[in-house]
Amino acid sequence: MTKVKDLTPNQVKISNIGSHQFTISWLTEEKTTGAIIYGESREEVERQRGKIKVAEDQRGKDFFSRIHWVVIKNLLPEKNYYFVIKSGESVFFKKPEGSWAKEAGIADQQKTSSEIKGEKENSLFISGVIVDQNERPIKEALVFLKIPGRSFPLSTLSDKDGRWFLNLVNFYFLDLTQKVSPDSKTNLFFLHIQTEEGKERSAYFIPKLSNPLVIKIPTNE
């Protein structure tokens, strides 16, 4: 008997929330493509008609992976957007208990942050590299970073060399009205990493911005 592929989204997370964008990421047990169907009307998104849009995975609409990372762009500040997840050729909806299923739930929603007028474009980068026990780089791992109890998470994917970069000035407070001003000397950060093979690492730390974090993930666990 042919095994039916399980393409159900799990560990769905929202990150990188700003006034004009946010990121949705999730994992699947099998490799598949991923996209987000979204819009300003819950009913239109759920029925997949009307003024809806589709955002593809950042690595391309035909990219197969167990890790999916989609950026929703060109949004309006302080506005609710509704979305469902397209995994492979199936559309998944959020159930009341938080899991996702086909044809058995509603569209999820996320509000964009306030727009900060006159804000200067600054940068305060933190970086790292993810390797296995043989020092080989792990590419396309999901990296989440937040200030516990204060900010929404930021996220990114590691590149082909296992390296990742995040701009700390993009942290927003949990009420989305103001940005957090991270102090690299006193702020405690929480880092969480997920690889396509299902390995995970988490750590609390006070970063040294001049030194990349080296995260080693054994492949034989």
C-alpha cells in the first residue's frame, strides 16, 4: 500500500512583525512546497476568492523542503490580515486548539505594527553559524531570536555556509506599538534553531555582537 504523504503544517510561527510585513514559518513531516493565501477579509481568504493574494516561499514557489518560510510584504500598518496555509496542493485551516487541518477550521490572523514616523534606518546585527559535530555547515535551518517577555521574535534561515544574520533594531514590543531598544550588554536573548532533519537547539545568552555565535548540532542524536 502506498503511504499517503503527511503535508500538515505544524509548529506554525509568526515572526519579523513590522508595519508593512510579517513572516510565517512552519514545518512538515514530508518535503513539499509551501505558500500563504492571505487578505484583509477572513471570509474571502477562507473561500479563496475575492481580493486575496498568494505569497510563496522565499526560496521559490517550486522549492521542496520540510522547513517553510514565507514573508508577507507590502502591508498596511496596524491592520489585521487573515491567512491560510497551502502545503503542497492542499489548503490548511487553523483549528480551535491551535493545530492545522484541511477543511476543518478558520483563517488565522495577524496584526501589523504601528508605523514609527521619522524613524531612521539603523542596524545592529547579530550573527552566527550553525554546524554539525564534524564542523560542516547546516544550511536552511530556521533561526528564531527574541527578548523573553518583551519582544516578538525575529527569524531567518541559515545560508549555504550555515551563517545567519538578524538586525536587532527590528524587535517590537509585544503590543506592537513601539520598537524595543536592545542593550547588547544587559538584555538576555533567547535563541531557538530548527533544522530540516528535525534537530533543535535552544539557549539563553547575552550576546557579544562582534563575535558570531557558533551553534553545534550533532547529527547522530
